[in-house]
Amino acid sequence: MKHILIIGAGKSASVLIDYLCERAIVQEWHITVADMHLTEALKKTDNRPNTSAISLDIEDEESRKKHIQEQDIVISMLPAHLHMPVAYDCLEYGKHLVTASYVSEEMQALDEAVKAKGLIFLNEIGLDPGIDHMTGMRVLDQLKKEGSEINGFETFAGGLLSPESENNPWKYKFTWNPRNVVLAASGGAVKFLHGGKYKYIPYHKVFRRTERIILDGIGVFEGYANRDSLKYMKCYHLDGIKTLYRGTLRRPGFCRAWDIFVQLGATDDSYIIEGSKEMTHRDFINSFLLYHPTDSVEIKLAHAMRIDFDSDEMLMLEWLGIFENEPIGLQQSSSPARILQHILEKKWTLTPDDKDMIVMYHKFNYTTSNKEEKEIRSTLVVHGKNSRCTAMAQTVGLPVAIATKLILQEKISSIGVQIPVIPEIYEPVLNELEQFGIICTEQQIK
């Protein structure tokens, strides 16, 4: 019997756990779901055969090592900054590792050691990153086989609300780790390639440098640049490409309103606001504004951000309740980003009736062997079924689960620190995803 340890039973883990538990008996697997909150792990396993639920504090080194030693493969669904203790333990005890997170420099540094032990540490096998890599590489590899030269590859993805659930002015709620949303794009300058020129956007400009994207039959969106696109030039084997851009999708208006939090400093996670546990929402916002003996917080914010008092942005902020005298409700002083996250979770948490939607969009520009300029556009739309089986949980969890199965079945032989950009990984994963209705629709534009 093969043993699988899933660490983290949060929002994106439900479909992953369901997939593995439903196959546990036939595949002769035993699945252990570990979470800091035992109730979450119990809820996800639901007393199914060949499953266990345990409480695990990832910082409890003795307990963490004990449980990892007993496994054949470990799936870490923890926030990205918590993967490394798990990775070091997997390396020490010779266990495969799967995550949906970006490969950090520290993770990449383990590559040779992981190879030496004949292991695979497969990362970036969720939605974005993950399905974006796989669907993009399948088209790119096919075009190269046909002798085409790739001139441009642009890719966008977004976790959004399904249209029937867009019942707030932001047209947005959390469908994955709220911390990642609050800290989006804060990891340094965004980098990409456009028209053969290197482009850089500092964090404080990211949400003002957006582009309008209209997808027929799907809707209107705005896209902003995401992280470092340049590092994928080598991964995608696109030396010499003129445009390489990875972005995130939101509904129109979201980015300008979110940019207010960025400009205020409310998304900063680098320091603690003293006394914040006694603060109200209004106190929190006021702490970033100039002192004035008579002006209200609303007037000071509108003046500081140079927006009209009755602007859409102000209406969106008011809907969030940030001007209310409601206690924040945290038990200890926290960073601005943590406080903002806590406030947002009060309004942006999915209700049982809410449904989410995933939208992914690729654009490929290339020159054929006959010197013709061509363009392919590819779209993927996935709708959530309910607040548990969300589109996000499906598109993050299913690729992780399928890849885990393939590794245990020894159908993936690659070793080292990997991402899913090789046919051995992306072909079987995409083929099985199609059985779940996760299919990219490709259209030849010219």
C-alpha cells in the first residue's frame, strides 16, 4: 500500500482530497490529511475508507518529521513560504513532493540533491501556475514541431465570481488563499518582454498599468502583469521571443480601487502596527492619512488619492466597510496586510450559494515555415458547483491529484525540482483534466 500525506486542508484542497479518497481502495492508497485545525481535516476526509485525519502544526519539527517519514509522497497545500521545512524533510527521508506553488530560489537550490536521491519535487502544478504552463506548452511544442517561429506568448488567468454571484461592486470574493491575494505583485518589480523590449513595473504602479481584454461570449476583463515573466523564457524554450507576458484577470474597475490600498500602504507586510488589536476599520485607514482637526477620514482619503468623493472607487471602499467604527477583531497587533486581509474576509468570503469562475486566456503569435504571420487564441472557462467544489478548487486540486497518481504509478520518470512543461507530465494530466470538462478552446484568428 502507498501512503500519501496531504498537508493543508484549506480552500483549494477539497477537490484534491475527494479525487484521491475516491480512488484509495482501488489504487491501494492510504491518505492522511493533516491540518493545524483537526476539524478541517476531519471535514475533508469525512470518515472515508483508507483515510486518516490528523492535527499537524508545521512548526512542530518532531511531529512533522514523524509523519513525513511514514509516507511515499507528500502534497503540500500550505502557503508557499511554509513549503521548505516540508521539502527538507522529504529530501532527508527520500519522499516525493508535490506543490501547486511557484518554485522559490531555495526550492530550486535542492535540484541536484533531489536528483541524487531519484526523487521528484513537482511544483507549479495547480492552475496559475500549472494549467497555464501545460496548455501553453502543448500549443508551443506543436507549433515548433510544425517548423513555426514563436514571436509572442501572452497568458492571463483569474479566479473570479461567476456572473450570477457578482453581487458586490468589486465583482470579487476570495476563492483561494486570501493572503496571496492581498500580497499579489508585492514581491518586487514585475518583469516581462514586449516587442523585443524588456519592461519593468514597480509594485506601486502594477495596478495602474492594466489592459482591457474582451473575450467573446465570456465577458470583459482587465489584466495586470504578474511576477517575473522573463524566467519562463528558458522553461518554455523561447529564446529570441519578442513578447512574453504573464498576467492576472479581474473585472473592470477592480485594479483602480485595489490600487488605493497599495498607495496607502495597507498591503505592506513588513512591519507591525502597534495597538492594532484595539483599532476599528476606520482607525486603520486613518492611520495612513495626514492629521487634520476637522476633515473626515473619507475626505482625507479622497484628497490623498485624488479621487472624487462620489467616485466608483469610493463606493467600492465604502461597501467593504473600511470607514465603519467596527472593531477589526484581531487578538494581537499585526501587519497592515494581515489587518486588511482580516477586514476583507468579512465581506469577501464565499457564502454557500456563491459560485466562482476560472478564466484563462492565451495568445500565441508565430511565423509559419511559409513566412506567414499567424495568431492562435485559447480560452478556458470553469464554473464552480458550490462554495466547496469551487472552480478554483477543481483547477488547482485536480492537476495536483492527477500528477500525484502518475508519480505513484511510476508514469512520470523525471526527477529533480520540476515544473509541468514537459510532455511526459503535461500530456497525461491535460488528457485526464478533459474528462472533468477542463478543456481549452483554441481559435485560429489569422
